[in-house]
Amino acid sequence: MAHRLFTLLAALVAGGFVEALTERAHADCVDTPATITFDAGSGTPHCYTESGMTVCAAVGLPPSATDSTLTLGDNDGDTSPDLDNAGDDDVKVYTFSLGGAPFKVVSFDFVNDPSNAPATFTPFKPGSESCCDDFNQYDSGVVMPDPSGWSGITSFTWTTYGAQTGPQVMDNLAIVVQCCGNGTVDTGEQCDDGNTLDDDCCSSTCQFEASGSLCTPDLETCTDDVCDGAGTCQHPDFPNCNVTRPCGPARPAGTPAFERPKSATSLKTDMVQPFINCGDVGGNSPDRTSEGGIPACGTETPNEQAGSPPSGWKWDETRGQASLQMKPTCPNARDIFVKLKVHGIIDGTNLPASGTGAFSLTLRATVNDPVGGDMTTIDLISEIPFSLANGDGALLTTVGVMLTEAGMPDLPNGSSFEMLHAEVRDPNGNAFATPGMLLLQ
């Protein structure tokens, strides 16, 4: 790999530009990639700085590791300077930063001995824990990280695990210094909230997000959470939110209560994609085993089982999210607020989805009735239309309203409600979202 001088960023550092990135406004954002070749310094220091980019090795971290140091020089024998994650049995962690200034990693060259474990690269953005944009690198070659996850970061780590018998080498780290995300509105920016996250009314490119876009919820039941088109998240009241069923009579003091936990007065949960179980009618048959030896089959969603119609809803894996919130409207749960929000949904053509589906909810009520005593009612099944526009949708209602619209009796005075099932269906009637959790590594 040819030796290349990092003249652009070096000149900026000499002029105090990098140090001032987080301290003063500037209009001359750097948009030309500049390259670090790890060609300065000598020996094996814990930290190394070249033209504003500082690389530090974790010292004694994690607890199983010993004193980690940097190894600079020609570690892969091609006569070009580089940075090596030296081979031994310890966990090695290197952290790269630009003095707190946001930057984008464009590319770097990576050499990995085939007998080594993969290396993990993880970006960190201000205002957010690292998530979902890390990757493992197994093979040698030029690495070009996904710009959606590696733009506007303030640092990243390079980690290797376990015994190594040969080098893991990085060279020619190409980065771009960015103004967006530094907390100051610079030339070409409409806003800058100090991060490069979307869905907070100031986009990852420091432009106002459209009026009506969903933003960070305030968790108040009777308010919406939408951008005003000028960089601010507003929380206007839902129309007629105060029109709810009257609270019923309180349970008389001293009345025995059924077995129950101390408290369970609200529910807030995320929603995930439902999948079809192996062996279900029309579904895939078990044809493999999981890591634990459990029979398994290839994944299939209800939308896929139906032939993936263009109007079917799908999650945008970088933006899609949904949440369901339920809370009583009064202490004895005469009625229950239901708040559903869905964001970042695409259709079968990968465009923001629109159309009307349905939200269904099944509850089981166990009540302390002042007249009839404790009893468990039948399961209360209700459904209401749910619409998306440009990939986003919100619904605020109450269980009582849903039951009334379904032609069912109103809720009794309740003490305990179990959520047996909740589901969002797309315009084709296919299950799209159910309560759950998603874990990514």
C-alpha cells in the first residue's frame, strides 16, 4: 500500500480547525476524504495521534486482558506503515476519535490472517448508544462501512477476540470531517441538535424533518408527538381525548381482593415482526437445526406467505419501529387508554407505505364487582381500522370505544386486565406487528 501524506487534515490541525470544531461556528466543512497511514511515531504507545485522529488501546480492559499497546510499523510486510492488533490470547480494543468532532469513515484497508478470529468494528454517535451498525470483518481487502451508520460518529472501536497466530492490520483509514452534529448551525444546515440521528425533527443531514413527522414521545396519553417542520418536536393534544367513559363506583373499602401483584397500572411495549411457525399450514417445514439443536426452518412472514403483494407492509430495517401503550383512564380501570404509534414502514416496492389495515386487541378482565363479587369475564375481542400515510401512523382510542364500535358491551368495573393478544394487520389482512422484543448482535 502506497504511502500517502495526510496534508489536508494536517493543515487544518495546524490552523486550529479540529480543536475548534466543537467550540465555534465554521463554514468550511471538510467534504474531501483524507487518509491516515499510521506513519508517525515509534515504539508501542498506548495512544497515537496522526493529524488530529487519536487511536488508543484499552489498558487492562476488559478484566481478562493484559496491558494492550499499539503496534505501529510494517506489520504485513508490504513496506507500508500500518496499525496492528498484535496477536495473542487477549481481547484487544482500539478506540479512534477526532477530539469529539463528528466524522465519517469512508474506507480503510484491512489484512487478516485466515487463522484469526474476526474483527468487530462498532461506531458511536452522540446522543445514542451504538446499535445495529457494527460489523465483523473476516477477509482482507478494502472495507467500506455502510455510510448510514458510519456518518456523524464521534468515535469507533476495533476489537478482536481470542488467540491470533498472525496480524490483523489496518491501513489507509479515509475519513471525512463533518460539521453536521457539532451542535452549531453551519453553512448549508437548517439545524444542528448535536447528533446525527433521524426522527428527532433535525435529520442526520442537519435539515428540518417534515412537518407532521413522528418524533420522540413525551409518554403523555392524550398528546401526539410530531415535528413542526422547523426542527422542534411538538406534543399537541389529540382531539376529543377527554371524551371517555365515566368512571364506575369504587370497590368498597375492605372488600377482599383476588390474588394479584402489588401494582400493574400501565403497559408500554415495542412491537416486532410476526413470523410463521415451522410446520403451520401453508408454512415452511423444519429443514435445519438451530445452534441449540432445535428443529427449525427458514423464516417466512405472513406477507411473504401471501405472495408478498406490493401493498403489503414491511419494516424499514434502519427506521421502522412501533410501540403500544395502555393505561387506565381512572383508578378502577373503568376504561383503558390505548396509544399505538408506527413509524418507518415501507411497502412491497420499498416506498413509504400507505393504506388502511387494522389493529386488534384481546383482553381478559377479572373484576372486583361491588355487587357480584370477584369474577373473570369472557375475553374481550375488539378491532379498529388503522391507517398509515407515508410510512407513519398513530392511533389513540380506549378499549371502551373499540368495544362500542364493535357492537359489544362496555367494560365492567375492572381490577385486572390481561393482554392476551395485540396485532397490527396490513391492508391485505396479513399480520404485520405484535408485541415483542428484538435483540441484535
